[in-house]
Amino acid sequence: RTTFSLPGAMLTSARPTHARRGDWSRARAPPEPRRPCRSQTCLRHLAPAPSRRRADVGGIRASSSTRVAEEASPGPSDVPRGNTEGAVLLLSDVEMTRGPNTLFTATSLRLMPKQRWGVVGPNGAGKTTLLRAVVGELAPCGGRVAVGAAVRVAYLRQSAVAASPRSLLDEVLMSTAAARAQRELDAAAQRLQSGGDSSRSKDMASMTEAQERLVALGGLERATRQAEQALEGLGFAASDLQRPCSSFSGGWQMRAGLAKVLVQEAQLLLLDEPSNHLDVSARAWLMDYLQRYDGALLLVSHDAGLLQSACTHVAEIAGGQMRTYAGGWATFQRMRTERLKQQLAELEALDRDIADANAFIERFGAKATKAAAAQSRKKAMQKLMAKREELCQASGGRDALLGALKKAEAVDGTASSSDDTQEDALTLVGARKMSLQLPKPVRSPLVQIEMLGASVGYSMDAGAAILADVHLKLTRGSRVALLGPNGAGKTTLLRTLAGQLPLVAGRQELPEDLVLKFFTQDLAQTLPLDATALQYVLDTSPDSTGATAARAALGALGISGDSAMRPISVLSGGEKARVSLAAFVLQPAAVLFLDEPSNHLDPPAIRALARGLTDWSRSTGGTVVVSSHSETFMQALDVTHVVRVGDGRATISEEGLRQNDYAARDLSKRVDAVDEDQKERAEEAKEQRKQQVKARKRLESLQRSLEKAEVSCAALDEQMAGAGTDLPKLQELQAQKDDMLAKIDSMYEEWEELEEMLEG
């Protein structure tokens, strides 16, 4: 029985122990460990290789990789444990509130091993609250939340920033199971050195157990490979691995936080908007990883493409309820369309009944002979109206149902399910149409910014410039998209255009009175925590901005109602980013620079922001320059110019987006290689699965044939015993038996070959 350790779960390979005839208990030695797959970004095919170095029993660390010893065990520590009846996670009639508002009630969910659930719903529905209840950060107001007693849990928050002074590689390595075993081994060895004889046997046992676990996990070498591959898959370069985490921007620190979660080998993975801050290639890697993930998954996301590829089940939180759909994304779309039709039919039936009752009351209410009947109809109509009001609150009313049904049917009828089309399925019932209005800028010249032979970078050494010989001209009313692979220099160029970085060489011309504003996700980290969202937006906006305009901006980005009056300190990372964005768009400027503005926004808010920027640019001549990984946002922005960044150059063209601009294969050669390698591995795995299915069927057939052959041999033995001294008969029977024994030997040889293939 051989156990292979894989990220997320343990895959156990138990092979049959059948042997030659007469000996059904003979077993072979375990197979050699599998070699790692060729892809440098795949965590799925790593086998536990023996550690090249045994940890020193005296407590001296085996390598510099074990600088992780001082870190506590990662992962949530207050997870509510209990009897889950075989499930990984069990929710029973859970009710959650936020302040005076009830988010959802009577919510039940049974998450079984290897199931991958996607959680969808409008902003503020309670998706993040649900995850926080699972890890014990929030207690439900009613019902029960329980995670299996031995289930390892890993949780990615929306604001999972890794900002420690340690190197990037060490920070991620600390989260691995091997690093935890190394820390326990070091601690036990240190106790053994400094302790007395009374605890020696206990410390020796602890050290032995930790060392055995470390070897079984493949040692720190394997853990280091895991960490390096996760970081590479998420877009980090090899040169980044030894940089301090604190030197990265907030978005890159969140990628590091995601890597820390993925390498924990958890059996229950909780991810809150993991594709925020990921470019196309990193998002494609994450999609591939989650498709191969062998544990249980609870994924909160507005990324329809990620949900479609990763999830086997969908849970929809809307209108204070959770509805579950088994069968994945396609089933969710189909059943949701049916539910919308049912709700619309129910609402129309209620409207007819109310109209009939009202007509009866108006016709017969004044007649003495019909007064009692009219009064009865009036009471019945009041009940119908109350039921209709309840249905409208849950569904958004007839117009919202018709709009949602139209979008759902359009998605159902789309053969080529693009991310943009699929995101229409996330515009849930009850979500109102959002609009965003930006203040009019001061009139500015036609040519607003011009770069002439410019070199940009973070070092003033021209030889170290990231981009060179850049010629750009930004004119009034243009909407410019910056496109290019990860690390090509888009953010560097954006910051230089906005005046936040000096030119390395060349010239940049802009009018002195030109007002520029620059938005980055890092702005959310500077918010005053004691202020409310509304108070902060008003404080940072012009005096002419009233509370109505401030609330409208917040509401368009998903911060509405009581949420606008909550202290910023209690908001999630995503909500803080939206508050920063609302304050940004209300500040008058002629040119707006935005770096990943759509992170943390759901599809309606993404479109509201893009429409607001587009309308502002068209009507006032304002200029928008954006770098974004969201194709939905860029398409809705209706860009007029594209700056393509790559290979140390940046070129601008007057055109819209091309069809393949957001295809991962077109963004970098490295992604091409990764995609081809993943495709090759997928084809190999598919063929291997086919062969394994055939082999198992053949083994079943061989077993039946062997049983029949053994019976035939036994029958021939009986016939030979009864033949007495009939020599010709005995010779004939012996020849038949020899043929049968030869067939049996041949079947056993085939059996062994099939066993070896299945083991490999």
C-alpha cells in the first residue's frame, strides 16, 4: 500500500495482490515513486521523493530553507469542529446577520469530500460572511456550522496580504506541511538538548514522529519545489523569490497570500475572490489547479469563467436565502432559468387574482347583499398583496424578473460561453441597474500628455530601463487600454504617465494646469479606519458634492444602505477598495489613470464603472488610461486606443480591443509553453485513464476466465481419476489439461502486466 502526498488531499494507491494459481496472497514490492511532471507550474504530479538530507537530531537545521522555524502553524485556529456525518463541512439551518440586517436564514449545506462548490450572489448578500462562519471568525445567530474533526482547512481572505520582511519564497514555504514538520523537529531537538532525563523519551518520540512525517512528505526539497511552482504559476519571476514580501505592491502581496494557501495541502479549501489581481496567465493557471484539486472547495467569486471551470456544484445566496444546484455551472444556469420562469408565472398569477378581487370589491362593495362577500374578498386581497410584496422583495419585481430571465435565456442559448456572456448569469435577481456619474473636469488642451523617446523604469540607470524609446500621445476624450504580459511594464508606464515616477531618459510634455488622478488598489490601505464609508467619500470630495451624490457613487459600486454608514474598520478588503474607488471618481480631473479598478467588483458594478467612465469621457472630453485584467470591464469601456507593452517597448494604436487580446496564449511566450505543456499532460492523462478503464475491465474478465479454467482443470482431474487404465483416454485428458494450464499461465502473465500498468 503506497501513499502519494498531493496538494490538497492524500491519494492512496492500493493494488490487488493476486498471484499465480494456487497462491492468491503473493504481493509485489511497492512501485518506485513517480517522477515530477515536466511542467514547472504543476503541483499535481509531485511524488514524495526521499529527502536528500536528514535533519540533524541535535537541532542544527539541515539547510537555509528551514529559516521557517519560528512561524506558528498556518490556517484558521477557531474552526468549529463537530460530527459532520461523513461530510467535510455541514451547515444546518444557519442564520447570519450583519448589524440589524438578516443576511440569510435556514441555510443548509452538506459539502462532501472532493466536491467543489461555487458561491455566487450580489454584493452584500453574505458570501464572505458565510466563509468567516466556517472558519469560526463569526458565530451564527442560529443553526449549526461544523467541520470534520480531522479536516485540514485553508482560507484565503479577500485581503490576504503577505507583507512580512521575510523573502517571498520563505514566506510561502512556511505554510507547507513539511515546514511545519521541520519546525516540530527543531523544537523537539532543542528540548532534547536543554531538557532533563525525565522528558528525554517523550522528546525523542516527538522528534522521531516529526522526522518520519517530514520524510514521508518528501522533505523540505519537495516543499520548496511546491512553493516555487505555485509562485511561478501565479506570475512571479525567479528573481522575485528572494525579495522581501514587503517590497511588493498590495496586488502582488495578495498573489503571495494565495500561494501560501494553495501549498498547505488542505482538505477543505476556502477561497474568497482568488482571481482578483491575477492576470490572464495566472488566472489560467489557477483554473487548471482547481480543476485538478482533489479536496473539497468552497469558492466565492464573481469570475464566471473560474466558476464554470472549477465547480461541480453552485450555491446562490440572494434575497435572504441560499439555493443549491448540483451538477455544476450548466445545471445552475438551467435550473435558475426555470426558477425565474416559475417566479414570473407566480407573480403574474398573483396580479390577476388581485385584479379580480379588486374588481369584485369595486363592483359589489356598496351593495348591502354583497357587503360580507366584498369584505371577505378584501381580506383575501390583502393576503395576496402581502404575498406579492414578499415575492417582489425576493425577486426584485416583474421588471427585474423579465430582465434577469432575458439574460439567463441568452446565456443558455449561447454556444460559445465566453466569460463576458457567462457573467450575465451572475447578475442575480433583485440586482438593480447601477449608474455612476463623474464630475465635469476643467477644460484642457487637445493634446494632454506626450512622451518622446522616453525610457521608464525604477532605476535612473538607462541600461536598467524596463521600457525604452516610448512615443505616446494622449488626446482629449481618448480611452486608452494598456495591454501586455505580466511583468512587461504596464504599471511602470502608468505611474510614469501619471507623474509618480520620473523619466529615466527622453521627454514628457504636459500642461502645467492639467489635473491628473491615479487610482491603485493600494489606496485602500490608507483609509481612515474610524470614519464611515460615506463620511470618507464626502471628506475627500469637493464641497459641492452632496450626500446624495456620494451615496450614489458608493451604491453604484456595491456599498449601499447601512453599509455606507459602517466604520471602514469593519469593512472587508473588497469593500474598502470600493470605498476608495468611489472617492476617487468624485474628484474632478482631466485625466484618470486606473490600475486594476475592477478588482472586488461584481459584474453589475464593473459595468456601472465602465459606463460611467465612458459617458464621462464622451460628454466632457476627459481622458481615461486603464490597465485591467478584466475583459468585461475593458469591453464595456469601449476603448479608443490600445497601448501594447512587451519586449521592452510600448506602441500605441488607434483601435479597439482585438478578439484575442485576452487570450492567454497571446500574452506571453511563457504562457504558450505552459498551455502547450498542460494540453499535452491533459491528453496523456486522458489516454492513461482510457487504458486504465480497459485494464480494469480486462482484469474482471480475466478473473472470471481464471475461475472457469480452474473449474475445468478440476473437472479434467476427476475425469482422469475415472478413466482408470484407459491409456488413450488418459493421454487425451492430459493433453486437454496441459492446454488449459498453458492458458491459465498466459492469463496470469497478462494479469501481472495489467497490474503493473495500473500501478504505474
